[in-house]
Amino acid sequence: MKYYLIAGEKSGDLHGGNLIRALKQLDPTGEFRAWGGDEMQSAGAALDQHIRHTAFMGFLEVVKNLPGIIRFIRQCKQQVAAYQPDVLILIDYAGFNLRMAAYAKKTGIRTFYYISPKIWAWNQARGWKIKALVDRMFVILPFEKEFYKKFDYSVDYVGNPLLDSIGQFVRNLDFKAQHGLSNKPVIAILPGSRRQEVGEMLELMMKLPAQYPSYEFVVAGVDILPRSAYDRAVQAGVKIIFNQTYDLLLMSHAALVNSGTATLETALLGIPQVVCYKTSFLTAAIVKLVIKVRYASLANLIMDKEIVKELLQTDFTEAKVKKELEKILAGPTREAMLADYALLKQQMQTGSSASALTARLMWDYLQA
């Protein structure tokens, strides 16, 4: 069977890679092409486009890159048409992938969606569009199955693939020595995987290390960005470690994390955190008008309460970051957060691998 997968960001690439491996267990002769990254490629997919070229963030960046995005969509349609897959598997990345779903529907290609776009956060009417365009939806957050019932659309809850990734991870016990880290407790900085958000985070975060001489700050870098994206950390003399975020988190005392999937990973790994995020004024204003949820971080959304502090937009200041960081370095706030993390993990566990369950359901639907 021929599979074509599309992911546009680093987390989608990770989960797409695990899904490909699970599908190969059921379909050893299956053929895979993709828009993705290193994880999907290492799992056996031939890449038509790499995510380093496709991760756009925020309203302004999308508008600025609109001609390129339109060109990418046209190119992707041509590549899918040339490959003629048995199924198109879309992974998150809503703006791009819903256009590809419409193309697939028009051309008669069966379409599965793994990891729902966050339409429950804003533009909920897209639920009707998804129902019309997508043959099967596989969701990874507990509340999403109930959400889609509002559209009379039955979806499959498969658990969360982050639990798979964390469960399979083998910790590097020599990590600290290999990277020349001191014996001081580490505060990890996870500034994101898009250049704009990395710049916003590091501009403020690099003011902190000098104020915390008893701790070592380390930035989690991603190599899909140019090294120049981390110039502020270099100038501040802060170490950057690329593509080893789990190892970095597991030996950290606390973390400052850009809002996104990394906040849930940090929670599931049991590391106290402060969630930080800032985007352009225009993007923030638009989001404020349309947002439909109380929280920005997935850990808070799943638990339906603030278990981690969110410092967003005007709240993302040096003074407030320091205040919240102090709370999670020691004391009752830290202990309460760790207890909530345990409840969060318990709520998300299904007893099976999300990737394996999704692959099995996909295979069964394809055989029907």
C-alpha cells in the first residue's frame, strides 16, 4: 500500500515517524512519501519537502510568506498527484493540511487526519469542514472526542503519542559530562522551533543567567533553524544543546518553556515549568478576538485548571518570569505542580501505544 504523509512542524515530524514505524509492522511492503523531517525520513519515508522550509508562525509571518505558501501547496498537490497514494495522512498543521484535504476529496484520495488541528481553541466552525473532507480523524487529547460530537462526527481517541516517545526514550546518563555542564542545578530554556518565537524568548531570557549564579541555564536548540537564531544565547555565554531536549529536561531542576507541545512534554517528564509566549501585537490582537479556550498550554487545558503558570504577551516580562521561576525552584508551588503532573499523566494514559493503535485502526479502515 502507498502512503503519503504531510507534517509541517517538528512535533508532527516526530509523531509521523513513529506512525510510519507502526504502519510498517502491519504493512512491511508499504511505501511512504512525505512532507516532513528527519524523523519521518529515518522511519523510511522519502521526503519531497523538509519541515525546515515550511514552519511558519503567526498571522504576520503567514501573510509575509503567502506567495511561498501558495507555491508550496501547488507543489504538494503535484507531488501527491504524481505518487497516487492509497491514503493521504495529514498530521496537524491545519492551514496547509485542510487545503490538502480539500484537494484529496476533489480527486478521490482517501484521507486520514492524525492529531486534530486545535479548532476547539478558535474557528470551531472548521469542525463541519473537517467532517466533510476527512474520512477518519484520530485525536490525541481526551476532550477532543467529545468536542467533535457537536458536529455529529465520530472520531477515534488513540491516546497521546508523547507518552510513546517518552516511554521509549533511553536516557543518556553521561549527558552532563559530555556537554561540559557544571555541577550546578540546571534551568532549561525551551524557546520553541520557529525563528520568530526563539528570538522573542531569548531576548528576555538571556537577562536571567547573571541573576542566578547558583544555577546553570541551558538552551534547547533545534537544528532546523540556522545557528544565528541563537545569537543572543551565544552572546550571553549560555550553552546551547541541539536536538537533545529530553535529556536536557531530565537533568533539569526547572524549565522556562515556550507555549506549545513542549509544555506537555515537560509536564509528562515531571519538570516544574513556567510557560512563556510572546508574538506580534497584531497576531495577539487577532487571537484575543477569536480564542475560545481559557488556557494556552496543553497541560492546563487537559486538567481544566492552571497547573502551570502562563506568562503570555504583556505578562511575559523579566519581573514576572523571575517571580514565577522562584516559586518553582523550591516550596509548595513546586510540590503542587509535581502532584498535578502525576494526575495529568494518569488521566492521559490508555494502556496502549498511540502510534500502534492509530496504525491498527488505519489499517483496519483501509481494509474495509
